Amino acid sequence: MADPKQTSETYGPKEALKTFAFCSIGGFLVVLIYSHNDGQTESTNFLLALALGVGFGIIGVIGDYFRTKKDNALKKWCRRNGWTWIGDRNPFGRTGGSDFIEPLKKSRLFWRHYDGWEHAVVFDGDGISAAFGNIWHDTDPGGDNGHIKNAGFMLIRYQGECPDTTLEPHHLTDMLPKMDGRSRVEFESPAFNKSWRVFSTDAKAAFDRFDQSTLEFLEESHFKPTIEFVGGVLVVKLDHSKMYRDEYREKVIRWMEDFSKAVPDDLVAPMKMLDK
């Protein structure tokens, strides 16, 4: 899959007219068809469909304008920081991206079933392969009872060996038992065990894999996302509502750079993903 163009796009009168025509005609036809048997006169139905069609057209133009504006801002950020914008394309379709697919099927964090990506960006360089963006899922496609669910993730390939392990900060559901087949890992630091919960398919191997530097970094960090090591992919679950903000994106990436320096080098090599 070739990357989409990285240059900013112009949303001018020509693009707006196309959007308006498509949305207004589509809206007009849909309303006209559904109002055919509502007992109103044909002229009333026609005027209603026309008015709503124009409304759909205006909404479509406004939506496209702000979507283009948001995409252009993200492209500008990517050009400034050495990342690549891929928008709503699947990052796993890129060269080397297929390496993520099989490990993520075993993930306890990443969704196994989702419908697409939004505003995705990727980083490929210096031996690093990373993706950052939102995924979404329609709970009832084509039905009336569903809604759109969203989740934000950062995914990074790592070369070291580690049993499938989840590290999650303390939260209100800590008293609930885990039903995913992973065992609780208790470390020697009571303070760490109180603020973080670690679950692994091999508790002993996980205990030996994460050193004191890793535990101290996680315990002292103000930013505490849920993390998973699974089959050579590091999964970080994020706040999907903040994924579009440059400051949040940079905060997460800086945190990941610092985390890569805190863990053993033979697990995750130190990373540099922001130029400034």
C-alpha cells in the first residue's frame, strides 16, 4: 500500500460544490423515498425532501471543511517531526506492517474486531516501527440500536523476548478477578504492587524480565497508561478523545522514549521518535 500524499490539501469552492451536490441529492432522495407513504401530499413531501437535502448538503460541506483542516494540521505535525500521515488507512497494510497482525490477535488490549482507523500516523526509521491513532467499531452495522465505539492506541515493534504481559495502573476494578488466563506478578516493591498490577502468561519469567529501573520509572511517572507486551508488539492504550491534540501525542511519544530507556536494552532498545 502506497502512502497517501503528505502535502496539505485545499478545500475550496470546487470541492465544497462536489460535497454539497453529493450530500444534498442523496439526502433528498432518501427523504423523498421514506416520506412517500406518510399521508402527506406529493408537493409537501417534495418540499420537505428538498429542504432536508439542502441541510444535508450544508452539513456535509462543514464536516469536510473541518476534516480537511484537521488532516492538514496533522500532516504539518508529521512533516515537522519525521512521521508519516496515513489518515484512515490501515497501518498494517504498509511494508512491514503485517508483522503486527498475528501478535495483536493475542492481545488483551487491542480490539480483535474493529471497522477502521482515524487520523493514523506511523514512524519507520532507525529500526523503529510504530503506529499511533484511533480505531473505531460500529456495534450494530446497518441497524438502529448500535453506536460507534472508539479507542486510542500506540503500537511499537520490539525485538526482545518477553512473555505476554499486561501492566496496568491501579483502578477501581482491581478487586475483580482476571479471566484471561494470565497470572498476577508480584514484585519486591510494595509501593509498585500497590500502584500497578502486572499479569503474565509466565509470572516467573515476567518477574525476571522487568528490572528495578523499569519499576521505578513506572511508579514515578505521572502518565500511567495501560501497557502490554505481546508477541513482539508493545501495545499502549490511550485516551481516544485526546489523540488529535499535538501536545498529547508528543507527551505519549516522549513517555515512550523515556520508557524505552528505562527497560532493559535487550527487551526494548532506546528509541528516538521526535526530532525536537
